[in-house]
Amino acid sequence: MWQQIKNWFKKIPLSSESASLRQDNIRPANGRQKYEFVVIGLGRFGSSVAESLVHHGHDVLAIDNDAERVQHLSHDLPYIVQMDATNAKALEELGIGQFETGVVSISNDFESNLLATVLLRRFGVRRIITKAATRTQKTILMEVGADEVILPEHEAGRHLGMRLCNKNFLDYLELGDGIGIVEIAAPTQLSGYTLAQCQLRQQLGLTVIAVHRDQQVIANPGPDFAIEADDVLVVVGRIEDAENAEFARLRPRIR
């Protein structure tokens, strides 16, 4: 597949700003399995996804219709091309259907976002993740073949709202079915006591899986691990339990 893409690039004059092929930028996968992605739409969201994938050693074909943006990103993305991602013939020439995963994030143009998603599905891309601006767009994109639809602004807003409503929440990650990983500031009254004495699992239903301390992460702390002031506890459990936890009333239990 990548030979087909290289041949496609060779058709473009070297002075053209519409494409870039910089094999010297390709990073090794550090022993991990490499995956192949196509990212369509290189705004803040799409370019961040593409650059992160390249940084981790994966093969990424990046596509955007803006020549200036493509030129700007060409130093960071080994395979990048300026083209209209709603052009079915051009996508077919690139062998787009051979990619394992496609990310579509064409901002401010839902019609193009929708059509690009449909084309990726038509050409056989195995997994399609698409960005949407509204729940209505999400519903439509799911109906035409997207496997997953991301609502970045909605999710960021909900994430911030959760943090603002719970002063002990520093960050959280929802895993599904109401279960999540939550970072909480260690209550001051627990300083100096061990996890066994604090009994977070028994009192709150939360299990400590890591602790942030002095810019270090301590994973899987044991029952004799003593909490210190300014520690950040990383706990797993029901998000509802973490929301409703009355940390101010939490008291260690000394046997």
C-alpha cells in the first residue's frame, strides 16, 4: 500500500506545495506493532491526532484541502497531501481502502465530513472515527457508517463541569458503565495514615491504584503505603460513588 502511495507522490513535481514525502522523518515503532492510519482534516484536532500517531511510530497518511496548512505541517508529517477528500477517484488512487483506521475531522464543513466518512466506508476502511460538532451530526454519522464519533467540545465541557462540581476532582477518565478512574486531592485528615487505615474501598467504594507525589507516579501502592500532604490519589470505582463521597467527613480507622 505504501509503495502505491509513494508512486502517487512521484507524479507530483518536487516544487509543488500540494504534497510532501519526508522519509527521514519516519520514526521507528520502538518494537511495538505498527498500524496504518489515514487522517482527513488537519485542523487543531486532526493535526494533533496525526502528529501523535507519527510520534509513536505509526504510519499516517494525512490529507487536507488547504495548501498552506499542508505546507506548514509537512515538516512534522511524513506523508501529507493536499486534496479534496470528497473526491472518490482521488481517494481510490491512493488506495484508501487498505488503511486499517480512518479519522475524519473536517471542521466547519459537515457535508464534506459526512461525504468523506461515507467514502471511507465504501472503500473498505475497517474502522472509521469521525469528529462531530453536535449530537445530531453524531447520529447522522453513525447511521452512514462511522464506528465512533467524537464530540470534542461537548466532552471537554462535560469534563470541566464534572471537575467544577466536585472540588476534590482534579481529573477523571470514564471507562464505561459508570466506572471511571478519578484523580482526587488527598484529604488533609488522611495525611500520615496508611491506605489500610484510610479504608477508602470500605468507606467509599474506591480503590487507590496510583499516587502522584512530587512529580512522580507511584503505581499499585500497598496497604502499608502512607499518604502525605499534597498527594494526589488515583482511584478506580463508580464515578457516582466518587461524586457523592463526603471527603471532608472521611476519617481513618486505626485498629
